[in-house]
Amino acid sequence: MKYIGKEMSRVDGVAKVTGRAKYAVEYKVNDPAYGYIVQSTVAKGRISKIDTSKAEKLPGVLKILTHQNALKVEEETRQFRALQSDTVLFCGQPIALVVADTFEQARYAANLVEIEYAKEQPSTDFSDTERVQSRGPAPRGKPAEELAGSPVKIEAEYSIPIEHHNPMEPHGATAFWEGDKLTVFDKSQGVYGVRGHLSRSFGIPEGNVNVISLFVGGAFGSSLNVNYYPFLAALAAREVKRPVKLSLTRRQMFTGHGYRPYTTQKVSIGAESTGKFRSIIHEGATNTSTYEDFTESTTRFGRTLYECPNYDSPYYLLKTDLPTPTWMRAPGAVSGAFALESAIDELSYELKIDPVELRLINYADKDPETGRPFSSKALKECFTAGAKKFGWEKRKFAPRSMRDGDLLVGWGTAVGTWGAFQAPATAKIRVRNDGSALVGSGTTDIGPGTYTVCTIIAAESLGIDPKKIEFVLGDTELPRAPSQGGSITTASVGSAVYGAAGEIRRKLVDLVARKEGTALFGASFEDTELVDGNLRLKSDASRSMRVVDVLKEGGVEFVEVEYQSRPSAERQKYTTMAHGAQFVEVKVDESLGIIKVTRVVEATACGRIINPLTSHSQEMGGVVWGIGMALQEATEIDHRYGKMMTTNLADYHVPVAADVFSVETDFVEEKDEIVNELGIKGMGELCLVGIPAAIANAVYHATGKRVRDLPVTPDKLL
Amino acid sequence: MRPFKYQSAATVKDAVGAVSKSEGSKFIAGGTNLVDLMKEDVERPAALIDVSRIDLKQVRSEGDSVVIGAMAKNTDTANHPLVRMNFPLLSQAIFAGASAQIRNMATNGGNLMQRTRCVYFYDTSMPCNKRERGSGCGAKEGLNRMHAIFGWSDECVAVHPSDMCVALAALDAVVKVEGPEGKTRDVPFSAFHRLPGDDPTRDNELKNGELITSITIPKNKFAGNSYYLKVRDRASYAFALVSVAAALELDGEKIKDVRIALGGVAHKPWRARKAEDYLRGKAPKTEEFEKAAKLELADARALEHNAFKVPLAERAIVRALRQASQ
Ligand SMILES: Cc1cc2nc3c(=O)[nH]c(=O)nc-3n(C[C@H](O)[C@H](O)[C@H](O)COP(=O)(O)OP(=O)(O)OC[C@H]3O[C@@H](n4cnc5c(N)ncnc54)[C@H](O)[C@@H]3O)c2cc1C
Ligand code: SF4
């Protein structure tokens, strides 16, 4: 392979660092007005009075939208939609939109909107909220009985607070109408989802709506669901007959989209004294809103990960007067892994078996849930490679047995797993007679490097220098592709690009194969390949034509195809997962409770690596995220008011550079011909999954203190 | 944010005159705290008098003291040779605060005047006696992990967020202020900030219209044995859970003089006078440090979520003293 598997800098890197890359509210539009959202200050009740008269009198104010004058939409959804009624469902709910000539005028006027509420006592305290069982797979075997009969048992409870994505770019949109045609520049992970929602909301055909999201300053799941603000921007633009820019403030970001739910879990493991698991009961509960059920697969990942004949994974929902949670990087998986991988660590001390060894004892060679083989699974190799790089064999087993001067040293490990999914996706390619290609698909790039990897795949499969390829995305004018989420993009869109390139080759062959006198006369499609700007025979590389000459010969300026790829039927016979083993060193200043994650080695098996450079960045990002989740992140709620309080970046901590030390990543490449033709699995979430547990396990190894409630802040070690 | 008038002052007289004349006007220096509070609608000044251009930016030696201009930037102050040589404790404390970008904007005067980071204070829909007298204290029975363990009242349990001020308290600095009609006065640092008592709206003893012009620090013999320790939720760019400014003057095997001030524990930088009194004349040994710390923390009163600050402060005092003694 010439390009696949080689390091390549981001094709959009220069545009991003020079500011040429435009984000949702940065587009130049003619004479824009600005929106500012007024939010409810109570969590539950009704708006009894809303008086906008003072605000309306301010200079520059064009319009104030409230539930009294806003368009009522007929869209069938349980998702929250703004300004539809006087009911208050959560604190921070948008209850008015001020539109003015400038952002400052709108923000000032927002202060002068007078609102009265018929308040009710909200319920947000998870400990006294009713639990409703959610549907899930039936137990495997007889978990309760076998647990009771197991010679070695552990049982422990874990909790994770609400966490917010906090991408750099605040959510926002620029919207304008031309007649009944609507254009919205949105910060989105899926332009098609937003388009459908807007078309339904305004009762106009989908073809009349164009949603564009060329660059996204991080989203991590927060722009997967349709959020409420694009509709508000579009509605405001229609009302004031001008383009409208609407952007959330950092504080508004905490209720402007969903969040990782509050999660509480109980894990019980019964094992033989050899370490073999006999029964696992992994129970979990997450909070949701009162108006919508948001569920995750929190407790299910272990069912395919470990060989264990008896397994149950009951899962409950807690209804709260908070906005609905949403997917946040590695949803369910990272929360579940924190509990399960911590519990396995706890068991390792009970059994006096090395935690890596214990995981290998219970290694699943085929999917224990279905009996199907894995399409590939190099987790064992990850353990070997990671342990070697980390120096795991020097670990002393007992907690508190390793030191660096006055600091306690701890080494911990955990496993991460995530599905290798693929969804139908369409790509379009045009190869032109100047030797360049335009490749496009309506996916998005929220940061992982989709522009770059799709360029690489196109370059490889078209035999064209990447510099001559322009890959475009993030526009509903482009062929349909799935939203960027679930780590499916490279597998899905990459396969579409690859497939489209094949169709291009077919067309090229058709142009010359029947032309006598050309080098490729009589060529069969199967026996051709595109290499270095040439179409040539695989069986005889000397029979070759430059692609530009093929086009000339055929009398066309370009060839163009649109191609949809779909997951293969073959996949159904296998379980397709990606895996990783994570090793973490912490150093703990015990008397002050200060933890430093001094070393992380992450060994990952996720099929073929298209671009080692962006893959490494993804892994680093996952590790840093994991450090935040393990040690820092928490959205605190004052339950008396049902209000999130730490809603800014001074109080909601994420890691800073000084929190991050050595992070090494290692890929154990899998040659997986089942998942898709290119053997791509996906990695954006996988790299985070085991990290919080590995850190907590390392903290235990260092200190002998097991912290089961994230984040592990200094106070919890005192 | 509400509309406001803006005016730049060239001299102290202009600035003081402008603020004392018009109701609701405020000084602005680096703006790193005030502008945030205006955006949140917590501060609603009708006019801003910009004092950042007033020529009070020097750091100089004056007799037995070093005088630090109120308009000098935090970064420039921390890097100044006079400060680094005489008061490394102050340099360390400044660098432990905020981020490089903020320190480059923030002034010394503004640092003393920065307001609490209590989340209820920042949220105008929540009760807060400091923001609105008589509305109640949201934190006392609410989220108070970051709050005070010393000197709080039923009216307010907030802490002063500054690191710089903790070092200044330990160094017995004096705050020079100038008010209307050119009246100046010297306020000892320990009397500058207040405890909340029954009026938490007032953070300090500065009167309306008074401008901080400089901070004077008497030279001392602590430079060789001082240490600023800050314990926080992440390695940088976070306010203190507890911080300690510790300084020792050693005389052979004995502690001749000692200063200890704590941050993150009270409405003002907290001078640990009980610990200091105990340690004078004792040997600089861990056991003595432990006794002194225990003595100081005996009076601490924790709230629902901040009980950890009591042992943390105790250990932090010991650690800071040990570091200082080395
Ligand atoms: C995200 C963040 C993190 C931070 N972290 C820390 C930290 O860890 N530790 C820390 O110590 N600080 C921290 N800070 C606070 C920072 O130190 C202060 O914001 C800064 O010192 C204020 O100085 P300024 O010149 O910008 O003040 P301004 O914002 O201009 O003014 C603040 C107040 O002081 C008044 N004022 C200004 N100058 C004078 C004067 N000469 N006389 C009288 N009144 C005056 C103003 O009227 C105003 O009320 C942080 C700030 C931010 C935004
Ligand atoms: S602690 Fe002080 S600042 Fe915080 S809510 Fe109470 S009164 Fe307001």
C-alpha cells in the first residue's frame, strides 16, 4: 500500500490553524441579526407570566420569541423542542429568544425579559428517585444461584457523576431563508438528521433545506441528536427576515445539549479459586429526563468480553427533572468498564492473581453470548505488547509496595472494548482529465481526521496523489452518509469511497477495453488496478495507460460515480469488536491526596490503521479524556433547586497540559477480512474505555484505597 | 451585559475623582475578574474608570521595604528581581494562580480586589447574601466543598480566592490607598480583607472611591526558607482547595521567626497565628510542625462537604513548613 498505513498530516490542518476553516457562526452572511437564549431559572413548573415589553423597547431589539408567539411544530418526537408550551421541564430550559442587531444588545435585552413561574419542587436527587427497569437481554445461565455457590466472591458499588462534553466550539448555527428555501450552517455530527428535523418542523420538503457543517470544533456526541437551537435560529431568521446567528454561551452549553448521565452500578463476581469466573451480575442505573428515555448499554459490554457461563446485566432508568442525557464519547462502555474493570481488579487481590493474568484466564476466544467467532480479536496480543512496553513484569503485587521517594507508585490495568460497526454510506467521486479527483460524502469530521483518512483511502484506491484529491463533506447536497458517531465513520464512509473508486475503475476500463490499438484493449475489470495515475493490468504492468489518456481516448472530460456501501452479509456470522489493553502508572502524594498519571501505555487492536498519525492523536485524546473522567470531571447539582451549578470551565475541570505526562500508544494490527474490505474497525471511543478504571486500579495499587465514586479528587484519598 | 460608560484615567486623582463623583462607577484594571462578573450580570457598573494606564507599575526598593505598584501586572511582579530575591514566596504564590494569560493581564490591585468564586455568587438566580444582602446564603446548606472552615458566619461561608494575597498576608505587607481629596492611608494586610460577619457584601475595608496605589513589603530574613504550597483539583489553573504560605527564619537549631498564612479556608487570607506563636523558639522538626498545625486547626469548623479541608490544611501546613525548612 502506498498511502494507507503511512503517516499523513491533516489535510485541513493549515486551514484550521490559520482560521480559514469556518465554524457554524463564523460564516459571512449579509446583515446578520443575533439571537440570545433566555433560560428558565426554575427546574419544574409553568411559566405563569412572561413580559417582554421592557426588553422590546431597547435599541436594536428586533423580535422576542416565546412560547406565546413561536411556531408550534408538528414533529413527532419525545425530544425537547423549544418554545412549544409554558411547561418547564428542566432548569436552563430556553423560554425566550431575543433577536437583535448585535449579540450584546440581545444579551442585554435577555436580562430584561420578566418571567414569573408557578414553581414545583423538582426531583433531581438520584438517591431518592424511582428506578424503572429497562429492557435488556435475558440472563445467561443462572447468575444468582451460581454466584451464591461460588467459592470466591466480591461485590461493590460504583458511581459516576453527570459529565459534560465541553467541546471548544460552543454550539451554534447561522440560518437564512431564500423564499421557502432554508440554509443552516450548523455545528453538527449529522447534517441529514438536522435537515429532516427542520423540514418536519417547518413543513417544507427536505429538498428545500440545506444543512452545512464543514468544520466542527469538537462534539463528542453532543451534536449527534438534533439539538433545539438550529430550529430557533431558523425560526428567528424567518421572523426577522434576515440571516440569524445563534450561539450558546459556555454556561448554556450545560443544558443546551445532553450529557453523560449520572450512573450507579453494582458488580458481583463469583469465581473459582483458580480465577475462573463462574457468575457475574452487573447491575446499572442511569438518570434520564421526565419526557424522554435515554438508555445506554452500560452493563452489557462484559457479556461478550469475558468467558463466564452465568451473566446478568439488569439496567434501570431514574427519571429526573433534568434535560435528557445523550451520548458522550464511549457512551455506556466507559461507564460500564469503570465498574466491571474495577471489580475484576478487586477480585484479583481477593484471589492473589495478577490482574492481567486474571483477565487472560477468563479470555473469550469466541463470543460467549452467541457462540459466534470473533471476526478478529487480538486482545491477547495487546496484553503482551502493552505489558512489555510498560514493564509490567516488574510490578510488585501488593498494594503500597512500590515507591518513588516519598511518593507511592501504583500500576493498574484495564480492558477496553467497543463494537466494530458499519452503516450504509454513499460517496461520490469525479475523476477529471487534469488527473485530479473530487470525492465527497455527506458525513462530518468532528475532529478525528475524517477529511484526511478519506483522502488517503481515495488516493490509495484511485492511484492518485493525495495532493490532487479534494475530499468534501458536511453538506446535505452531498450523498447521504451516517452521522459521525459510534466510531463508524472510517469503516462506513471509507468503504463507500473505496467502493466508489472501484466503480470509477470500471468506467475507465469500459472507456478503453473495446478500443483497439490502446494498451488496454481487451482488459477485464478484474485484472486492472489504478496506480500512480495509471490504469494498468495486474497481470502485466507494462500494459498501462495514464488515466488522463483513458479519459481522452474515451472522449470525456471526467468520469463520475456515486456508490453506496453496506455492511456485508458475511458479518452476520461473526461478532465484530475492537479491543485494547491499557496500562497506567500513577504517583500519589498520599498525605495531600495528589495523584499524577505519570505513564500510560495503550495497546489497541482495531483492525487496519489507515493513518498512524491521526490514530495516535485519537488515542492520546482518549487517554487525556480518561484522566479527566477519572480524576476531575463532575457537573455538580444543587438538588434543592434542581440546578447544575458548576457550569463553566473554571468549576468544571478538564485536564490541563500539566496533568498529562507520558502517553504511548501501540497498535496491534488485525487483518480482518470480515468487517469490511479494507479491514477497518474504528477507534475514537475505544481508546477511552478502559482508562478511568485503569487509573482507579493504579490508585488502589499505590495507596490501598479503593475509590468507587468518580472523580478521584484529593479529598477522597485523605 | 448592560451598557456602561467607559473612561480612562491618567492619574490617581482623576480616577478617584471620577469614581467618587458618580454613583455606581467602578475601577477597572486588567478586567479579568470584573468583566466576567459583568457578563454574568453580577456586577452592573454604570461606568468603568480604567486605571490600568496610571503610572503605578513599578517595583522598587524604598528604605527597608520593597514597594510594588498597584497597576503592575501579576506576571511582571512575580518575575521582578527585587521580588524574586527578597520574597520568593510571593513569586511562587503568584505563579500558582490562574494561567499565564490571565497573569499577564491581571494587576496587583485587581488581585487584592478579586471577588469570591462561590458558584452561588456567580448565579443571579440563586440566593447569595454577598451579591444581594438578605437573600440568603446558597452555599451554607448547598454545594460547599470549596468553602470556608474558618471565620465564616451564617450569612456567608465563601473564601477569598487569591494566591498572591496569601503570600502578602504572610509577609505582613501594607496596602497603600488613596481616596478623595488626595487622602492616603496605610492598611496592614491582615486588616485589609474582612470576615463576612453580618455584611458579606463587603470583602474588604476599602471605602468607596478609594484606589489601591501600591503594596509595601518590609524586607525580612525569610527568603532562604519559604515555600508556597497549593493543593488543588488539577495540576494548574484551578483555585486552591487549601494553600499555605510558610516562611521561617532559622537561628541555628531554633526557629527565630515564622509566618504561616492559609488560602482557600476563609473569607480572607488566614494568618495561622496560633501555629506561629507555638513555633517561635522551637526546633524546625516535623513533630513540632505537626503540633503547631493541630493547634491551628483546632478552631476549624467544617461545613457539610468540606470536612476534608481540616486534615488537608493540617497536613499542608506541615508539608509547607518542612519544605521551607530545607
Ligand atoms: C479562570 C480564572 C482562574 C483564576 N485562577 C486564579 C487562581 O488560581 N489564583 C488567584 O489568585 N487568582 C486567580 N484568578 C483571578 C485573577 O488573579 C484575578 O482575576 C486578577 O488578579 C484580577 O486582576 P485585574 O487587574 O484583572 O482586576 P479587574 O478585573 O480589573 O478588577 C477586579 C476588581 O478590582 C477592582 N480594582 C482593580 N484595581 C483596583 C485598584 N487599584 N484599587 C481598587 N480597586 C481596584 C475593580 O474595581 C474590580 O472590582 C483567576 C481568574 C480567572 C478568570
Ligand atoms: S457563601 Fe457567601 S458568596 Fe456564597 S452564597 Fe453564601 S453568601 Fe453568597
